[in-house]
Amino acid sequence: MSELKSRLQADMKSALKAGDKPRLGTIRLALAAIKQREVDDRVELDDTQVLGVLDKMVKQRRDSHAQYTDAGREDLAAQEAYEIEVLTEYLPAQLDAGEVEAMVDAVIAETGAESMKDMGRVMGALNPKLKGRADMKQVSGLVRARLG
């Protein structure tokens, strides 16, 4: 079993014992999403794949938070913000813009990428290095700017 999944299960037990229902609900959602992916793919997820699931959940909640805020539903926006806060505890520390730019430049040099035709190869090399540590949409935009 992955270390991250074990940590989630231990934290779920702690939240249950402490009576922290909002935290418990969020952790249960994360474990359910992980379990669903395992059932769908018929594999046990490793830490990298679990990070991918958690990262996707955080992105979904950020989108929902923005939509709820725009619609004036502060109660729902607050719930989404809380879930983002809990889920990000399990993600690795985010890289700052300078570190991401340096990594993008290094991979472009490493792969010998020169044009937009090489975008897939660059993103393929960056994805495992940056998964969960940077917003891949912004990374994609940065790579596009460097190659374009």
C-alpha cells in the first residue's frame, strides 16, 4: 500500500476519534476517489498516482470555489476552500515560479526541443517531475511561450 494512502487512512481514524466531521468527510472523499480509480484501473495506486488523484481533486475544488464565489454562494465557497486546505496537506510543497522556469528550461535543453512540435516530448518529461508540485496548466503555458 502506498505511504500516502496509509497516511490518509490514519488521518481518517484520527478525525473520526476527534469528532472532526468536516475533516473526516474530506478525507473520506479523497479515499473514495482513490479507491474508485483503483477499481477502474484494476491496480493498486502508488504514491505518484495517489498524488495525481489528490491534485485533480484540488483543481476541481478550485474551479468550484471560483464559480460559487462568482454566484455569491459564500457558504459553498467556504466549504470548497476548507476541502482545498485539507487536501493540500497531502500534496508536496508547491514550487515557486523561478524553480518551475528553471526546470522547464533544463528539460527543454535536455530534450533538444526547438519548436511547438516538441511540446509533447517536453511536457512528457516535465509531468513526472512537477506532478502535484506546480499547476500543469501554467507549466504548459510557459513551455508554449518558450517554444513558440
